Amino acid sequence: MRKASGPTLTKQKRPLKRCPTCHGRGVVKPMFYELPCDHCESSGVVCKETGEGLPASELILQLRLRLNEKEQEIKGLHRQLADERAKDDSRGYGAGGSRYHGD
């Protein structure tokens, strides 16, 4: 357990879930046409703990935190792929591991 005094100065990722009213679409279709969802303010996500829609400024921040997390994950996967390619340096070898000289 970390000792801390006072509020945290960094924004934390809040748990989100799909809006139960619009099912994550951001719009509802009462009869013939689509209307913006009033429950989630057309975002498609609500706070998982309270079930309420987030204000636009908080929603932008939460989505940016998730986007940064996924970008870091993609960078890590690219590094893993580059490492695997570096291990498998079989350029120039033919069947049976012999070099091909073009003769």
C-alpha cells in the first residue's frame, strides 16, 4: 500500500461501460428517425460505477487515456515483432539451410 497525503495530481482511468439506453451507439431510434441519446450525451459510454453519463471534458480525457494505453500496447507489439524478425534472419538460405548461389 502506497502512502500518500493529499489528492493525486494525475488523472486516473475510470471504468466505463456501454450505455444501457443506446447500447453504445450514441443514438436512439424511437420510431422512424434517430435522436441523440440523452442518457450518455451521445457518447455511447457511461461510468461503470454510477451509470451516469460523463461530461464532455471528462469523456475526452478518459478516451485519450485509453487511446494512449492502446498506442503503447501497439508499440510493444511492434517491438516484439521486430525482435522475432531479428531472430529469424534466414535471408539467402534455401531448402535444407543451404545457400543459393544462382549457379
